Amino acid sequence: MFTHRKRSRKTRRVVLFAVSAAVVGAGAIVTPQAFAGTLPGFGRADGARTGFLGFGNRNGNGLGNGNGLGNGNGLGNGNGFGNAAGNGGAAAGGGNAAGDGGAAVGAGGCSDVQLVFARGTGERQGLGIVGRPLAQELASALPDRSVSSFAVVYAAAANQASAGPGATAMSRHIAAVAADCPRTRFVIGGYSQGASVTDIAIGIRGAGTAGEAIPQNLNGRVAAVVVFGNPLGLRRRTIAQSSPAFGPKAKEFCNAGDPVCGGGSNFAAHLAYPRNGSVREAAEFAAGKINAG
């Protein structure tokens, strides 16, 4: 029995590394034709998009300084907490806006709600293929509130070792914003390795490399947790099972056949979250938690 369990763990590690390598390959070089054919809308059909599976910068406007709301790298420049208000970008005086880079702030630099999201392995710095549409859907689901977004700054490396440092970055950002914006509530989450970042940030042990968790006194400021393709599933665990504090306000999405969270062999399933309704469902779930309390 011991030998069997050891072999299973080794197999899961090999599968996860192989998937990570595939993601990096897709982001750094070109979208595999098999996946482009399976998932309409991905890739470079019009030649206008670059980056991870065609969801990186569009016309050079995805990341950058964006209306003075940040430099793609931290807490902004004094006007707010956005880190990349790209094309379609930022509402500096209130209201909702979440463009390609994804930051909207309310008056005084504080929003009612902030999405803090960690991208997947191999994606360029930013909200990523799942976080960008999630930011837009969340803003749409909360029309009476100002909604901002922040892309966790971390390496998203293929060996998954960056998950712990990513969790520390997520936790410290939340603490910094919470101190400056006492009324801001948070929706946090991630995709693929970004889900591991989230797991570690909410204090789940054994979810990846070591990192700092969100201070316990701020747990109540986190209204919802949404993750996609969470590698925690390879350990037969869920956030609901592993976190008494965050489990009741968490929703996890794992597509059938997804090798990263469900041990399947269909990598296309791991790429389908932006277009199969999961993002909208996550936004509606998070908005419900915000409105409930």
C-alpha cells in the first residue's frame, strides 16, 4: 500500500509538471494547433492578440501605466490601487470599469470591492485569461458599487515553486489595501498555479511552497474566494474541506477531464474556464456574497 501511494504521488507530480510545461510553451511560443482547434476564440485568428493562448496584450494596451493608475507592478502611484489599467481601463472618480489591464478605483483611491487575482503558470504578468473576464463580470454584477482589480505580482514559474512567494505577495497586498481602505472588501482567487497561490494565502497547509497567509484579523474582509483548475484537487482536497474560515465562502471550478485539478488527460478542459460559463458563475457567486453581508 505504501509503495502504491508513493507511486501515485510521483505520478501526480509528473502530470502537473508536464501540464505546467505545456502552459509555458503555449504562452511563450505559440498556441498548439490542437487546442486552438478545440477552443474557438483562442489564439491569433485576427493577428491582433499576443501572449498566453492569445489572451496577452492586445494592440499593446493590456499592461502598462494606464491613465496614471499604476505601473503594472505594485500599489499604483498615489491615485489608487490598480496595477495595470490597460485599454478600456480605469474609473478614477468612482463607478465600475475593468478593461484589459483591469483596474477601477473609487473616489479617494479606495473601491467598495477589490478583486485580487493570481494568473496561471506561464501567463504574462496581469490578471490573465481568467482574471480579466472575471473582473469585467464582477463589475457588471455589482453595478451599484465601485469595483477594482489587482493582479498578484509573482513569477508563475513552471516548477510551481513561485506559488508560496505569490501567496505572500497576495497577503501583503490585501493587508496594505485594508489598512488604507477600511471599507474595501475583497474577492480573491486564482487560476491553475494562481489557485495554489490563493490556497496558501488562505492558510491551507500542504498546498505548495511556503508563503504568508492573510492576517487572521482580515479574514472577515474577504467576502469570497473563487478558484479555477485548483491543483489542490490532485491531493483529493478542496478548500471547503481544508479551510474552516474560508470554505463557506469559496467556490471551486474543476472541469471534467482537467489534468491540473481532476487528474484527467484533457488539457483543453484546463483552458476552457474563460468561455464555458465558469467565470460568470464565479462573479455571480462573489457578488452574492458581497451583497449578503
